[in-house]
Amino acid sequence: MLPTEGKTVPPRYRYEQIADDLAERISSGEFPPGSKLPSRRELIEQYEVTEPVIDRAMQVLRIKGMTETLPGVGVFVRE
């Protein structure tokens, strides 16, 4: 019996899905190093979620070392 057999996989949180999507877009070169990510408002509209969900996704990318935030300026892909 496989370790996952008979077990349900817990649903992924929306912020995790968004962080993974943005990470993939960064890795693919859609957002190259040094580029600015879309604004919080644009991401809210694009993903149809609330502000805290986007904030959490941005936090995940920051923790992974993929982005840096310049207060009052925006979120940028790290060089």
C-alpha cells in the first residue's frame, strides 16, 4: 500500500496557488529579475480574491527569496 493510498490530499489554500502561479511566471521569465510585479489591486482583480490573500501570497514569495518589497514603491523580482 502506498503512503498516500486511502488518504485524502488536503486542499491547497488559495494564497498558495497564487504564490505558485506567480513563482512559475517569474521562473518562466514573464517577470524577469528587477521587474515590478503587478500592483496589489491588479492582482486582486486578476485572481478574484481579497487583499489578505494577495498579501499572504506576496509573503510566501518574499520568504522564498524571490521578491523584495520597497514600501510605497512596489514588489520587485530579486536580481
